[in-house]
Amino acid sequence: MKKHISILSAAALAGAMILTGCTKPAEPEEVKEPETEKTETETLLGGWQPYTEYVELLNEEEKIIFKTAMENLIGVNYLPVQVVATQLVSGTNYAFLASAENVSTEADKGFAIVTIYKSLEGKTTVLAINRLDINDLKVKDNADDPNLLGSWEVTDIGKVAGISAEGENALSKALEGFTGVSLKPIVLLGTQVVSGTNYMFLCRGAATTADPVMNLYITTVYEDTAGKCTITDNQVLDLVHYVTAE
């Protein structure tokens, strides 16, 4: 086909030269290859996708605290999941794990830590709201730092707020034989498609020492294509960063 086209082009060019007195033809325009659209798999490959299925695990008092403090907030829908930490002051500070969704776009979904103060008189005030960006989570290197929690106490209600069946299975496998920290999942933050799948969890955990302190951990599990699961990263979440107003 290409040879046939070349012969026709040559004949046309010869005719044009005769008609124009052998004028030099104009340089042909560069033909650009059409851009191909990325497939859905190519677009997702390597990017973390937030997982926002959850079960609300709050008592009635906590529901009221969250609702009254957040009733005038607009622009983002925050739905409380559970209280992950508390701090006794003149009253109580509560760190709520909440799902977050921008009203203007359904694509912007994820989780946030919403810090609410309840005074001794029962008045509630939002102190801080910080999104848990799964591509840039703030963690601490030293889990034994006595000032790590800043007088906050990580709660342990013993229930899972949200996790897919696939994520639950991957974490369960990965925890077999895992030592050093006793981990309990809170919620599946997101997944990442690689050669296999990465799962990122928010967990409660305590080092297996004589006097353990409960912390929040960011735990990443890798499941290969054969179904083998391994904990590839386990770091303490910088809770103080997420309960502090920016």
C-alpha cells in the first residue's frame, strides 16, 4: 500500500512541476501521530485510591458532640466514623476519624481527623480539621518518644470501622508471624494497584514491651499476584500534627 501511494505521489508531483515551470514544491507538513488516550488501568496504575466504606462506631454522646460542633460547616461533608483519641483538658478534646467528601466534586473523597473541644458546660467547638492525605501522611520515627502523643490517649474500642473483604484477608495473612507491635485495624485508607496490590490501613497498635503505649499506626500491606501478603511499612502516625489547627 505504501509503495502504491508513493508512485501516485510521484506522478502528481511531476504533473505539478510541468504546470508550474518546474517550480520547487513546498516542503510537506510534518504528520504527527495521533495521541492515544490512556486506558483506565494505565491511569490508576501507581496511584493510591481512597477507600471510604465504613461503619459508624459512635455512642450517642459522641454523635451529639460531632453533630452540634459541625452543624454550621459548609463546603465539605464530614461523616463521623469513630473517636480515635481523647485529651483531658478543662473539658475534653476529641479526635474523630471522619469520612470527607467535597460537595462540589464526588471524586475528592477520603478521611480526615476532626478535633472537637467539649467544655465542662457542654459547649462544643471545632479546633482543627486535617485531611489524611494517603500520598503524604505525617509519621513519627520514634514510637518510644514519651511526648509523642502530647497527653492524648488513643482509644481502643476493639471494633473495625471499615475494611474490604480483600483488605481484611491481606492484613490477616500479613500479621501471621509479625512481631514487635500488636496491631488492630481501624479502617482501610486506600489501595494501590501495582504488580499486585498495596493496602494502607490506619491501625491501633502497641509495642510488645513491658509497658506499652497505644499509638496510631499507618500500616502498608503488599499482596503479590500469587496471594502472598507482607507488611512492607509500619509507622506511627503523627497524631499531634493532625489534631493541631494549621
